[in-house]
Amino acid sequence: MIVLASRTRETTEDADTSQLRYHIGMVHANILQRVTIVIGRVLGFWASSADSTNANHKSDNAARGGEFNFRTEMFDDGTDSFGWYEDD
């Protein structure tokens, strides 16, 4: 009878340990999932807030005419006294 009692206690402890490991694993999986969602949202916000238009690019403004001012990175009439109009 003593042998049966000790085996039952060991079996119960093993079952408790495996349940504890299962719950800890589920908590880790839940935390990992939430962290992944947060990182995805932060990266999505960061990517969407980036200025993807390049209205001041040389080739985009080439049809507008004027001289390209390398100081302002825009085309103008060439009268900016602080600007420079040729590529160094």
C-alpha cells in the first residue's frame, strides 16, 4: 500500500508539472503574439508616415522648366543669390 501511495504522488506531481509547463508555454506564446502585433503596427505606422512623394526631384520637375537650385532642391528662375545651379 505504501508503494502505491508514493507512485500516485509522483504521478500527480508529474501531471502538475506538465500542466504548469503547458500554461507557461501558453503565456510565452501569448506574449510573443502580442509583441509581434505591436512591432507590426509600429513598423506599419512608420512605413506609412514616410514621405513617398518626391515632388522636388530633378526628373519630376524637368517639364516645368527653370534652373535646378541645388540648395533648395527645386526648380526656380535662377535668381536665388544663395543657391547654386550647377552640380559640383
